Amino acid sequence: MSVVAGKELRIVGFLCNWCSYGGADTAGVSRFKQPTDLRIIKVPCSGRVDPLFVVRALLTGADGVLVSGCHPRDCHYTDGNFYARRRLEMLKRLLPFVGIDERRFHYTWVSASEGQKWQQVVTDFTNRIHQLGPLHVKKENEG
Amino acid sequence: MSTEKVKEAIAKILPDVETVICYQQGFDGLHTTPLFIKIPEEINGLIWNPLCVQNLTSYLPSIKKKVGIVVKGCDSRTIVQYLQEGLIDREKIVIIGVPCTGVVSVKKVLREIGHQPVAGVAFDDNGNIVVKTSKGDRTLAIADVCPDKCATCQYPTPIVYDYLAGDPIKSDKPKESVHEDIRQFDEKTLEEKKAYWEKELEKCIRCYACRNACPMCICQDSCIAETREPHWISQKLSLTEKFMFHMIHAVHLAGRCVECGECERVCPMDIPVAKLKKKINTEMKELFNYEPGVDPDGKPPMYTFNVDEVKIKEHKL
Amino acid sequence: MPDTGYLPKEKVKDFMRELAKDAVVYAPCLEGDTVIFRPFSEERTLCFDRPANSPPKSVIYPQSEQLFAFEYKKDPEDHQKMSVELKADTNVPGMVIFAARPCDARGFTIYDRVFIDTDTPDPYYKKRRENTLIVTLSCAEPSPGCFCVGVGGGPAHKEGSDAMMTELEGGYFIEPVSEKGKAILNKSMIEDGSPYLQKAQEAQAKAHEAVKNPFETDKLKISQDLFNNDAFWEEAVSKCVSCGACTYLCPTCYCFNITDEQASGKGERIRSWDACMFFHFTLEASTHNPRPTRFQRFKNRVGHKFVYYPEKYDGAIACCGCGRCIRYCPVSVDISEIVSNLTESGQKQQQTAGSAKK
Ligand code: SF4
Ligand code: SF4
Ligand code: SF4
Ligand code: SF4
Ligand code: SF4
Ligand code: FES
């Protein structure tokens, strides 16, 4: 069920295998109600998320992108999310410079046991994207 | 005159190195082009003046033999950055540093003279460039036609060198001025910024001159803009694909761009692509108090982390 | 009808509007400091004072074009079976390239030999070429790097143009070159050109004198010894950074790549410009690259233009001397200098210079 009935937007989520994907799973198993706009892509670690994944998604059709990994100090690979934090923060600050609303991109930390938190994150982020509406960065232009 | 001092220094180091990279006159009065000196007789071909703009250090990582190189203050930042990233062997490079009072942007001169063909160029003692065209001589203050980087230059004297051709110069430009243009641009609305980049990037022909001239684009032949698997960029000529390429260049330069301005200087379509990287630098300064290419022992901020990041706050939804 | 025309300056836009009635008119327009061929519209700023940064080649030979679209379809009866549906859009509007320089127009004649005058003409190029009228503007003054006269062209050379304009004080003298070009003299704003003929010829001759010819003789004779000597190339282009600026801006470079791009059973076959200066140009699937170094790639670029193409096409040189690769090269590589060093007379000069050095 989407937030605005009948009109789903496209949100891409990059979730680390060890924590956030587990958290999403917990939320599912517990039957927490969540909006359905999010398409999840499982990655080994938030450190695997190249900021350019986010850019590519936003440029080619996504209305919002969510990245979620283990809490700092809890990364399965020890340091992955520490690197991710720097890269993703850099991206968040770059986006508005090229005219993309940084609110369309969110990164956060959700552990495998935090089903409820996951539900909250997805609901809030989806709401935010619906408030912002669809993104039309894409413009075909032959030159 | 620095020219004589540069020549002297080259003569001194030439026996120890395979080649010395410096400048010679190019195809017209306004353009210089690299000169690779191997034998003493070739030293006479060298020129040194404010048209020596190109950042020659980009040749260094691909040269395996011992080389000498002539650098301005800003060029030396590339060497520092290479050292931070372990891309060159300091032992194999002999650096002739030249304290610099600013160079000339050929694009700005051409704009001033209405893109007239240039018959000759001279420099006077008052910091002017005199450009001869069929419509007469034009005298321009170098400070008015310098690349943007010179207007706020903090490092006119090279940061690393083995020989210094001339007396060190201290910058008289305020530190805050460096990122002022970025802060101003950022004040525009999202729509304005989007429209600005769409208009600029639409001109891009994806010739990749900006990438290939960039000293810090070290992937070169393995750039992800050209890989098929994964296929980051399509062969279509849409604005999206052009945009994507520039985001690749910018993101891969995060915390590494030494602000030499080569990408912008070489763009045949005059696209201000250095701005994107400079924006990230502004943020790197703010977040990690990091400035690329100034401390040989520094570490690029994306290559490291702090368990507790002082300046990164969790984002609320 | 007179055989030549005259277009007063104040009527240029009217004339372009007239042409735009049944064709898309591409004209050099100013964007910031950059001159680019754009479809003419009222809000654009025309710029005829200098050659465009990029030539009009993409009008007839687009940087990227869809050859056809395809879609895989499952057989509703038998799900094992797939069929593929192809769709090609072969509609090409009428087009005019307006105020291109003579060298730009001449560039198309170099493509014609490859894409049209063969047993297997290229239908995409051919159709665009046939639907395009090329009205050039002769050059009053060479730009930095120009050497058209060295490769058999000139600032008023007419090969490739359908009609040529020459700027005079108050207007443009117009000479039709082809049948297509003659038709434009019928337009209402075109006056009789005969009173201006002599002035135009004088202007053209003066411009011709002003262009440098970097090659000693009219006939370029490349020394095979030097051409096949790797040391010559290493020395000549060690500064090249191996980008695509020279090839993409060149009105006579025509190498292309073909790629299929698809997602979920649907896609398109795209032809896009390629450049011999790129590492990937000759990269083989085995990862072997027969031209791994920059100088080898540059040798190919010069070789194609000044050796292989002439061998194949009766001595025609695949360079029109427009000077763009010189003007816009990030490191000021000068092809005219390199070729002149490669000629037999250039070789002699170097030998004497070389022995003096040692
Ligand atoms: S940035 Fe500084 S060192 Fe570099 S050219 Fe300008 S004034 Fe010289
Ligand atoms: S140099 Fe300019 S035209 Fe070429 S790829 Fe870079 S931005 Fe695009
Ligand atoms: S991105 Fe541009 S300014 Fe930065 S190092 Fe590369 S060429 Fe220089
Ligand atoms: S010659 Fe110049 S424009 Fe051509 S590939 Fe080399 S550096 Fe680029
Ligand atoms: S090789 Fe250079 S001078 Fe010759 S046509 Fe191409 S761009 Fe123009
Ligand atoms: S494994 Fe979850 S962030 Fe590294």
C-alpha cells in the first residue's frame, strides 16, 4: 500500500546484508505495516555502496534513495560503515549543488533486531518522498 | 628573470635525470606546449612566462625513469597529493620549483580580444600581457585575465621542491576567498542550479579531455565511464549520461582534487567542470579540515575515518 | 535568373526564417564563449565571426544514433520460442547547415567516399546527407591553427558546399555550387550578385594568401622511413594525453562503435562516434591491445588521414585543415607540424638539424 493511494513512487533502498536487511526481515516477519514504494537491493555492507549507485538511481528514475547499514561500531566487517558514512555525507552535500534536493537521499543505521525502527524509517522516508513528489532529473536531449 | 634561473637549474640536474619536463612555445603566441629536455642543447627551447599554464605533473605517474620537472606553486600540490596516495616515488623526481605571480587564462584573453587570431604576445614590467592582433595591440592586466585559481592562490611558492628558481613569495590573498565562489553559487535555488548544470553539461561532447588532462584521474584507460561491464554510462548522448560522467569524475576526485583547474582549462566546449570538484573540496575542508595537496604526510579523507566523526551529524527523517 | 546572389546583412535572419520554413536550419550560435551549431530559433545568438568550436558534422553524422530498436517477444503458443521484432525510424527531416566554413563542408566529401560511394552505402548517413543543404561562409581570415591550403582546400574552396557566401561590407555575396544550391537564389530577399562578383573574388583571394601552408610542396610526400619509425612518434607525441578532443572535433574523423543496449527484453542498437586515440578503440576481448601506447594511437590518427586514406581513395587526404585539433588540444599537439616533419623534405631538414645537435 502506498502512502498516497494508487500512486507509488520509486524508492531504491541499499541495505547491508548483516543488519539492515535483517531489520527489514524482522519488520516483515512481525507483520509491521509498511508502505510498498521501496525496492530493496541487498549489498554485503554499507561500505559497498558507491555514492555513484545513488546518483545513477536518482538520474535514471528513482524518486528517492535510502541507504542503511549496521550502527557505527557494529559493522560485520568492522570498518565498512565508517567509510560509508564519509562517502555518503559527501554525496549528501554535493547533491544540492547540482540541483537535486538532498532530502531525496537518506542514509541511516538499523540493526537486525530493530524491526520497529525499520518500519519507522521506511514510513517516514516514503512520506517525505511523497511530499516532494516525483523527481524528473531525466531529460533526453540530443546534442 | 626566472627563465635564466630555471635554465640554470635544468642544466644542473640534467646529467642525473632521463628528461626534464618544462614548456616551450606552442602553435601561436598564446599557447605553450610541453618540452621534454633530454640533452643540454635543448634547454634553449625552453620558455618561462605566465603562459606556462599546463599542469605538467600529470605526466609523472606514468614515467618510470628518473625525471626532472618544473612546477609552479599550484602544480606542486599535485606532487604532494601523489605522495599522499603513493603514486610516485619521490626519489625518482627532481623538482624545480618556481615562485609564481600568476598565470594567464588563454580563454579569458581570447574573450577579451574577441577571439581574434594572435600575431604575437609580450609581457611588460607592470604585470600586463600585450597581445598583438591585426586590429592593433591590447594591453591586459594579468590579474584581470588569470584563471580563477590565481585570484585566490594560497601557495604561490611550491610546497615541495629540490631547487627553487627565484625568491619565495607569500600569498596576500585571504584564505576565506578560496571557496567564496562556491558559497555564492550554492545560494542559488535548486531549480537555478539544476538549470545551470543542464545548460552547461548539455554542451559536453564526452571527449574526456577533462578526465585525461586531470592529474588525479589515475585510472585513465580503465575509467568506469568506458567499461562495458558494469555499464555505468550508455552510448546515448543524453543529458543524463553526460551528467553521470561528470558525477563520476567529481565523486572520484572527492578529497583528492588539487584545484589545478586543468579539467576546465582543456574543455573544448568551455564547461566549468572544476566547480563540481571544488564544491566537494569546500565540504572536505568544512567536515575534516582537509585540503588536498598541501601536506605530504596527510591522508585523503575518503581513505580513512574517525570512529567518532565530530562534524557528521546523524540525519533525522 | 542571375547566377550569383547578394544578401544584405539586415536580411540574413529573414533569409534563415525562409529556409526554416521547410527544413531545420543549423547555424553557429553563441553560448557563453562557445560557438555551437544549433537549430536556428529567434532567441539564439548567431555567431559568424569565427569557426564554431565543434564542426557541424553531427548534423549529418550524429555523435550517437539509434540504428534500430528491438524487442524480444515470447511465442504465446510455445514459451520456449522467442521472436525478435525490429523497428527502424528512417524519417529524416529536411536540413540546412548554414554558415559552416568551407573546410567543414569539405569534410563531408571525405565521409561520402566511405559511406556513400561504395557497394554497401550506409543508409542512415546517405539519407541525412541527401536531405541536407550546405550553405557555407568563406573565411575572411584564418583562425589559429588553420592550414586548409596545405591539404588542397582553401578559405573559399567550394568542394562540399551547395552554395557559398562571402562577406562584403553590407552583405553577403552568394555563389551556388550545386543544383540544390541554385535554388536558394529564388528566395525573395536575394538580390542580383553580379555587381559584387569582383569584390568577392578579391576578398577570397586575399583570404587565401593569408592562410599558412605548413608543407613545403603542394604534394605531401610522407617519408615511409619516418612513418614506420616508432622513435619518431614517441618523440613527436609524448605530450599527448590521449583524449577524444581532436577526433570528436574533427570534421573528417568518422570511426564509430556499435553497441546493443537493452533491459528486460527491449533495447536498441546504437552507433556512436569512437576515437582511435582511446585505449579501448583497439582493445580486444582477450584483453590484448595491439595499440597500447599513446604514440601508436597517434600514429594511427595521422596514418589514417595522410597515408591509408589517400592510398585507398586516389590520393585524397582525410584532413581538411580546419585546425580544430590544434586549437582545442589540451597540450597543443600540432598535427600540421608533425605531418610536415614527416614529409620527405621535413625529414631532410631534421637530419641536418639533428646532426648539428650532436
Ligand atoms: S594558482 Fe598560484 S601558483 Fe598556480 S598559477 Fe595561479 S598564482 Fe601561480
Ligand atoms: S572536456 Fe569538456 S566536452 Fe570533453 S568530456 Fe570534459 S566536459 Fe565534456
Ligand atoms: S578535477 Fe580538475 S581541478 Fe581537480 S585535480 Fe583534476 S584537473 Fe585539477
Ligand atoms: S592530440 Fe591532443 S586532443 Fe588529441 S588525443 Fe592527444 S591530447 Fe587529446
Ligand atoms: S585532423 Fe585536425 S586539422 Fe585536420 S580536419 Fe581533423 S581537426 Fe581539422
Ligand atoms: S556489514 Fe552492515 S554496514 Fe558493514
